[in-house]
Amino acid sequence: MDNFSVALSGLDELGAKVLPGIAQMTHDARCEVRNASSWISRAFGTHDDFTVGAATPTMRPPSMRQLFHQPGSEIYLSVNYLTRALDDNRENVELAAQAIIEIGRRYRQADGRPDESSPATGVIDHAPVSRGPSGIDYEADGQWKRAMGEHADVLTRLMREHDDDGIGAAAQLDIRLRRIFDEFASGEDAATQVMIHHLAAAQHRLIQDPNELFGAADGCVQEWHGTAADQFKSYLRQLRDGVSGVLVLDLAGLDTVLRAHQALISAMRRDVLDLVERTLRGIEAAETDSWKVGASIVGALAAIAAGVAAAGPVGPPLLMSLAATLMGAGTSVAIEAKGADSELGVIVQCVDAGEAMIHLIDGERAKIEHALRIVTSSFTGDNLPQIRPDRPLIVTSPDFRPETFGLTDETQGRHRKPTDTRDLVPEPTRDANGSFDDRTVGDRVEDRYPEQGPAA
């Protein structure tokens, strides 16, 4: 087999096997990110915000009435953009595979050879919606929500029993109690753990075989030269660095923020149980001493941030930025709850302490929102090409010229060059902007996710 035949065989291998392998890798990662997105409404909402056993992902933010609605909305945007970027990369690689196969076909046709190329292998959708890893106690979060309703019922009944002068009713303690415990029902530990599991699986898929796949791709086009060939090689390098480097780091950033959210839920629950226990004991004794409210809440994010920061100056800048944000310049402090000397006074103290805890959670939650915005901005807007390189010339060029994707004179030898100059593949037109893509920054509108392709 002469060098010309070897070079054509390389294009066959690239278009029919190697590029489809890269497309499959990005598709599998996309499925895992999509699986994670189906748990957002429960991770940041409550047990009732998700239909258990749904056949398809419900990629939506939690209800606006939930305590963690804002960070839930932020991570909804993050995974939405990541899913779209992975979708775009898969489509671009599949288009490139078709173009590469067409280049080989035209060289064979010009040389009077039979078409020996195989069609590109399509992606296999073998990453269905998953409930996550085994061993997670999904029911515990449902039990927690029911317990919050029961605590509100019990404390409301006790308030009415001891509200002889109507002071509690005038202060709307019953309404405030219900609102507080509804807020405390927000967020699910199990759903957050499932999201962490799926995002870790997406990282694994992106780093599992990249060197083998991209190394094989480099070898397949080594003999080909010209502007389109050189640009395609550059595209492969950018794609490798983007999906197996930058995007993996972005997923690690989301993992960090989700672990912070999970820590905040656990801390909130410990402090809520402490509040209920002190209140019930105080009602029984008709008095209670003062104590610190929210001691667990104020230290929850700092512990996660300290773990990330332990990598020191060698840690990735994105993760170090997240650690600083979660640590926060204005670190919250536990609030002093005053003592009470009557049953109703203890309940008033419970309501005041509960509202103070929600204020503390708001402060910590704002850090999580800020951290999520940092992650999202790291791969959107001007940073989008880092994880979604522009389509290669072999896809976007309106025609094909052999000198832009050809061989050396020695390898080409006496073999004829293609004369068919039509475009290799039809380039898909640009999609419409997403609902949340445009945002106002100062006096200008910024498109956070510019769509690719010519206008329709």
C-alpha cells in the first residue's frame, strides 16, 4: 500500500471511528449533566417539587416559594449552558466526521478508485435517566418535610393553648410559625447527592479516553496539510483542551458548590432540631435560658471552603475563587436568643429565633449564588469558545479546495486531485437564542450563549 492509500485509510479511520468516538464521549457526558439537572427542583426545593419515577428529566428550577430558589435558578442556568455546549460539540464533531469521509471519497473518486469508506457511526444513547447511586436514603428528606409540618402543627396548638390574652394571635405567631417551618422544609440532601454523582460521572466520561481518542485523531491527519487541514488540527487541540480540561474543571466547580449547598442543608437541619428541642423543653418548664441560634449554619460553608483552599496556591484558580467566595468577606455569626419566663414567651422566642436563622441562611445562600455565578461566567459569553470551539473550516466553508486539505507532492504523486468543489456538508443554521441568554450589563445587552452557524 503506497503512502497515498495509507493517507486515505487514515481519513476513513478518523471519520468512521475516531471522531464518532469523541462524539460519543461528549454525548455520554451530556446525558450525565442532563440527569443531574432533573434533580434540581428537589435538591433546591422540596420532595413535592419532583414527580418520583418520571420517565424524562424535569429540567426546571425550584418553586419561587422555596428557601433555596435563587441558587436553584442559578445552577439551572449553569447546567443548561453546559448541556447545550456538549450538544453543540457532539453535533460539530459529527459534522466534521461526515466532512472527513467526504474528503476521502472525493480523492478516491478523482483517482478512479471505488468508494471504500464507511459511514460515520452515530452516537448510542445508553445513558438513560437515573435515580443515582444505590445506598442513598431518598425517603429521609420526605420524612424531614413531614416532620416540619408536624412541628408547626404542635407549636401552633401549644401557642393557642397558652394565648389567653390574644397576644400570640395579634402577633400572627401561627402564620409566622407555619412560614418558618415551610422554609425549613426546603432543600434535599439525597437529591443533591444524586446531582453530585451524575456530575462526577460526566467528569469521568470526559477524562476516561481523551488521550487515546485525540491521539488517534492526530495520527490520522498527520500527512494532510493546507489551511483547512491545519485549522482542523487546531480545532481538535482546542476541543481536547476544552472538554477534557476546562469543562472538567467547571464540573468540579459545580461539585464544590453543590457540596456547600449540601453542607448548608445539613447544618440548617441540626440547628432546627436544636431549636425545636429547646422550645419544647422550655414550654414544659415555662421558661428557657438564652442560647446561640444558628451555630451550625454559620460554619457550614467555611468548612467546605477550607477543604478546597487546602490545595494552596497550586490549586486551579476557579476553585480558589470559589473557596474565597464561600468563605465570604462578611462571615455570619450566630445570633443570641434571649431567655423567656412563660410558655407563650418561649414560643415567641422560637419564632424570633427561627426568623433569625432564616436570615443567617439567606446570608450563606447568597454566597452559594455568587459562587454559581462565578462558575457560569467561566464558560459563557466571551469564555464560551474555551469549552465549545468554533466549527472547523471543513464544516463551515462554502466550498472545498484540494489545496486547503491535501498531501505533499511526494505523497500525492501521480494520483489525481478532486475537481468537485462543492461544500463537504451542509452547515446547520443558527438556533434561536435561549430564554435566559441575553442579560443587561450596564448600558449594553450581553449574549451569554452565542449560537453558532449562519442565520436561518
